[in-house]
Amino acid sequence: MRQAMRNGWTEKTLGEIAEVVGGGTPSTTNPAFWDGEVIWLTPTEVTALDGKVVSDSVRKITQAGLRGSGARLLPVGTVILTSRASVGFVALAGKEFTTNQGFQSLIPNKDVLSKFLLFWIQHNRNEFESRSAGSTFKEISKANVKTIRLNLPPIAEQKRIVDVVSSVDAYIDALQQQADSARAARNAVLHELLSARGDDWTETTLGEVLHLLTDGSHFSPQSIEHGLPYVTVRDVKNGLVDTLSCAKISAESLIELVKSGCAPEVGDVLFSKDGTVGRVALVVPGPKFVVLSSLAILRPNTKIVSSEFLAIAITSNQFQAAATGSKTGLAIKRVVLKVLRELEFRYPSLAEQKRIVEIISSMDEVIQSTEQAVVDAKALRSGLLSDLLSGNHEIPASYDSFLGAA
């Protein structure tokens, strides 16, 4: 028996408030099934657009492909739910669409608003992940999705919740656009500054301005709960090393790795060369750490190139394109040190380097401040959604008059 909730809230299952529909894939050997007009989504497309409206797909199928597969044409307003590998990501259908087998999409009935259901799934993604099973990849079945329970408010309160959370989402989107615009402007200004021509500029290779170019340990040390930090690519954030998030190793391991040359010094610049190529960090005073082989250590000859200028110059689109264009390897993309050493590098006088650093650093501060505002707003959204979906906090009914006026 369902338990009554505050102000008409009721306990329901997803199967009671929505039709749950899987997907299908037409035969890939039949060209008549492909390159049509019917939207056909894959999980990767939805995970990249989590919480957004989806109105297109990378590949499309024909009407013949639709008839010749397990796919079903679903209506606008359907909540698209990934159910395989990356489980629990959601989007809202802006057009009629179909999916492959990696989904259990939900067509809401009259008791629930599409966007309310989308917000609820977003907030309860862990529930879907915990119910997933599989050895090769995790998957949640249609039957399992249908049995998941939720506390459902009346439609009027759903509308209030949707409006409040959507307002926060609009604010987050606006902040993100500001951050993206600021980053694009920063890259354009840096390109302009580094493209200058003059007698005080020298054109050479990266290796020629370095005292040292090496990489970190090729042997991953065993992590311990309490120890000293070692750094991988994921710890390089916003131009610095986040030693608080690093894995830890013993003091003995750290000493041995320091002896082997895997420990950067203050003023060195780190460049990620394996996997995610192109992350950059300037090593500043702080705890001693060592790096793994995914990171290159660049030690500039500061008589001709400052550490700060080097750290900024190698974030330029020109240098990044040259570095990523030289990647080798099938499973893990990497830039070998020899190639990195030979990449083109231009630098001006130390006085001009300082001017460039000051300009770009001021722009970086704006970008980081805006990106932090995005993080803070997302935390606010999460807390707000938790309060509103719990039923313990109520948006006054008088809010409806505000909605009507808007």
C-alpha cells in the first residue's frame, strides 16, 4: 500500500507514471536502413548532453530501418534514459526519435511532467547505477527501471519545482557561456601576442630553451592511505597541481623516485603527454611530489625564457595542435619526448614575456573565477533539488501567481 506524502504527495513506481521503452538497431549490413530522416540516438550522444533537450543524432535511420528493427518511434517529451555502460544519464526529446539498445526511455503519463521526471532521475542517478548488473558492462533492465520508487508531488507543485530548478539551470548555462567566451577571447589574444614579429623574437625549438626535458616514473608506485603525493594527469587542474587530490605513496618510495629524477622543482612546467595530451601546470612552492610517466617535466633556461611564459606559451592553440598532431599509439595516445623536444617554439625578450604573462594571467583569473561560479551554482542546484524532491521543503502556492504573471 502506498504511503501518503505531504500535501497530496504519493509514492509511485516509474512503471506507474511512465511507459518504459527500449530500443533497437537495424541491420548495419543493409544500406536501405541507414542515412534516412529518423533520429536514432546512441548513449554517447546523451551522456554528452545530460539534462538537455535533444533534437538530432549523429546517425539516422530510414522508415524501412525503423520497421526492420526493435526500435520504436517515441514522442516529443519522452525522457531519454541511458541504461547500458553509462547508466542513468538523461535528456529530453525535442523531436520524435528512436534509440539503440542502450536505453530505457520513459514516456510520462498525465501524473508527471517530463521535466520533473528528468530532474528526479538526474538527482537519483545512483539508484539506477546500483541496480545495474553485468560483467562486460553494467546494464539496468526495463523491469528493474519500472520498479524504482519515487515520491511524487501533485502536478501544481511539480510545475513550481520545475520552474525554480530551470531558473537555476538558465543561470548555470549563462555562466558557462561567459566562461567559454572568456576562454575563447583568451586564446585569441594569446595567439595574437605570440604571432608578433620583431627583432626581439627568437624562433627555435622547445628543446633549445630547456635545461631539462624528461618524464616521470614508468613504474606506478603502490598507493597507501596516508603518505606523500604523486601526481598523474588528472591532478593537473587550472594550470596548477592539485596535491590534495593526489594518490599517496610511502616516504621511502618518494625518496627513491626523487633520486631517479621524477620529482619536479619549483619553476618547472608539467605537460601531459599520454592519454589526455596538453594539460599544463606550473610547479609552485608547496609539498614535494613526484610524477608518473604520463607527465613531462620541462625545466626552462630562465636566462632566456621565464617559467611563467613557458607555461602560458605551451597552452596556445598553435603549440597544442602541433603536440596533439604528433600523437602516436593505438590504445593510449602519447607524445614522445623526442618529438616534444623538436616542436617549434618562439619567444621574445624577457621584458615582453613578462608583459604577455601579465595580460594572459589577468584573463585566466577571470576564467577561473567564472568557472568556480559555475561549480558553486551546480552545488546550489544539487542542494536545492534535494530539498525540493524530499518533500520536506515546500514552494508556497502563491508562487503560482508569479508563474502566471511571467
